[in-house]
Amino acid sequence: MCYAIPGKIVSISGHKAVIDYFGEKKSAFADCSINIGDYVYAQGGVVVDKIRKVDAKKILSFWKNKFLELEQRDNELAKKIKGSDSFEAIFSKIQNGKPLNRNDVNTILHANPYANGKNVKALRSFANVLRKKKLKNSCCVHGIIEFSNYCRMNCAYCGIRSGAEIKRYRMSEHEIILAAEGAVKLGFKAIVLQSGEDYFYTKEMLTRIVKKIKRMRVLICLSLGERDIKLYKALYNVGAKAVLLRFETSNKELYKRIRPGKRLMDRIALIKKLQKIGYLVSTGFLIGLTGENKDDLIGNIMLSKKLKPDVYSFGPYIETNPNIKCNASLNTCLNTISFVRVLDNNAKILVTTALETLSPQAKKLGLLAGGNSLMIDVTPEKYARFYSLYPGKFMETEKKIKETISLLNSLGRAPIDLGR
Ligand code: SAH
């Protein structure tokens, strides 16, 4: 697949490098030895690989025309559609840096295509124009390996909670390495290692795994839940540079109910500690949990923004527990993407796989609503069926990759790193 384009280093200052991609400049963190003029791959704002000039030139000559074609397509698609006067008044408040009141926020978040068809289009197009203005047509695609569905936690929303009666699996170290190698062969330059909170995988095991995957010259993102900070520190030191850890909900009472025995403040403290270590942190929340009040969505968005995530990751709760009904509509999720884009113009916003289960159109709509980052499940198929965080998740890898690339082509999105 190779959905990644190399760029040329044009300046370096300490660990910060500026990379040029066909005239677009993106900054990235570099802890390897690089010089001005080198060609590199970066992912999530981290230089992950250096490649020979001749190889880079070959790849770039293929992409040059294609890139212009994609850019043009994105320009055609990202056009502002005008909304009603009241919506346009809110947009101009935002553009002029004026604060929104609660009414404005509710108007945006709860706009629906039936009552506010024209305004919903206006909101999505406004967010899409902002995405293009700030981050151009770059789009990141990460591969995720779900290596264990054992979990010591019993989070009420989660399909792999300890109390769920599902077939459990653990991939061996060897299987994880093989899966990562497979993903790298398919062209992935960023690998997410995800599991339940599974203490079977010790610091020593995870260190070995990270070290081996690091040699494949990819960005390694960990999604292991609340493990010891010393473990995270050790894994950072051997090459993991990103973490995905959602706070799930900003409502601390609801948090206590859905994550028994846990406190929101501890989760947030861990997120901050991970940032302090130097990890790129992706965080966010579930949309539409039973027990939420009307203001929780706003609270979730505000808490996300306050945490200054490198990537926003939020998506609908998909029902896995009859006691927790799903109240998320596709429309609310898309409005949330647009709203986050409008609030934080430079945001990297993941269009989550959970959103994709709501509609075959969801991924496309999410990318057109302000999203610019995707994940593809590359877990070996014999295990992927059992990583049932929520129903409707499983699809064959090759098919997913083909579909995603053709979608990104049709939307004019290019595999240029989103930068830092
Ligand atoms: N154990 C780790 C990682 C696995 S869960 C952790 O807790 O961080 C990864 C994410 O999947 C969670 O953060 C949660 O937001 C999401 N998730 C879990 N169950 C879900 C469901 N039923 N619907 C949608 N997303 C879900």
C-alpha cells in the first residue's frame, strides 16, 4: 500500500526538523542522526526512517503529479457552503476569536440534517475548509494490532471487559512481531499496539517487542490502558513514542460508574505524566453513554482541548452491554468532529473505527467534517474476530486497505505527515 510519502529535511534545530513535501513544510521530532538534505519518513510528527536519495527521488517522482491531482481534488471538495444568518453569526464569532456562549455551542452540536439541513452542511464545510487551510490535504493512516483481549478491568462499556463472556486470546511475542512485519510490508509506517489491561505482558516482554518493532523503523503507539508509569517510561526509552489513552468521559460520577474502582483524576494524571515523558498522546472520549447529561458532550470536548492532545480520539459508544444503551447518532459524532476542528483549527482528528460501524459512509463523512487521521486494523484475522470492543468491527485487512486508499484518493487526501 505504502500510504506514506518521504520528505526532505530543510532545517534542523536541536531535535526539531522541518520537512518539505512538495513545498509543504511540516515539523517533526528527530532523535536519530539526520542532516539537512536527507530524505525521511515521518509519522505523527516523528521522524521514523531515513531513506536513500535515489529511492526517495523515485518515490517522489511517482507522487509528484498524483499529489497535485489530489490537492486539486481537495480544493474542489473543501468549499464553504453558506448557512442561515444565525449560524453564520456563530462562525464569524469563532473566526474573530470571540468566545461562544452555551447556546451557540448547543446550536452547533445538536444541529441535525432534518431540522437544519442547510446549517449542517454549512458546519461540516466550514470545518473542512479550516482543516484544509491549516493542515492541507495530509492524512495519516495507522495500522493497529490488537494483541490481547484479556483485561483485568470490567469497564461497563467495553466488549472485552473482564466480565464479558467472550473467547479470549493472547498473541505471542513472535506473533506480534510477525503481525508488525506484515503491516510494514503492506506499507504502514505507524503501528498501534493495543490490548486490554493485560499484566501477562510484563515490562521485559513489552520492551523486547517494542525494540524489535522499532527496528522496522515505524512510529510505535501504545494503547495498553493504565499500566505503571515506569513501564511507560521504559518503553519510551526503547522506542515507543506515542500513546493512545482516552479519559472516556469528563463526568466524574459517570466515570466511577463505568470504570468501577477507578477515578477520572488518576486517568488524567496518567495522561499528563505520559505527555511529560515526551509521548505524543492521543486522547478523547466516548459519545452517547447512557447516564450522560446534556452538557457532558461539551465537557468532554473542553477537557480534550485542555489536555492539548497530539491527536483527538473520540467516537460513539457502540452497545455491548444492555445496561448501557447507546445514544450516539452519526450526526452528533460528525458535529463533534466539526466542532473540535472549529475550536482547535490545527487539531489532528482521528476518524475512529467505531464511527465507521455506524454507517458505510461514516469514514468519508468524518473526513469531510474536519477529520484527518485514520486507523486500519491489521490484527491477524484469526484473532481480530475476537477483539470485540464492540459489534460490527471485523473486516478483512486487504479489503479495508483497498477501500481506504480508494476513499482517500476520491477525497484528494495525500499521505503526507500531519507534522507537530
Ligand atoms: N485497554 C486499553 C485499550 C483498549 S480499549 C484502554 O482502556 O485504554 C480502547 C478504546 O476503545 C477505549 O479507550 C474505549 O474508548 C474504546 N471502546 C471500548 N469499548 C467500546 C465500545 N463499546 N464502543 C466504542 N468504543 C469502545
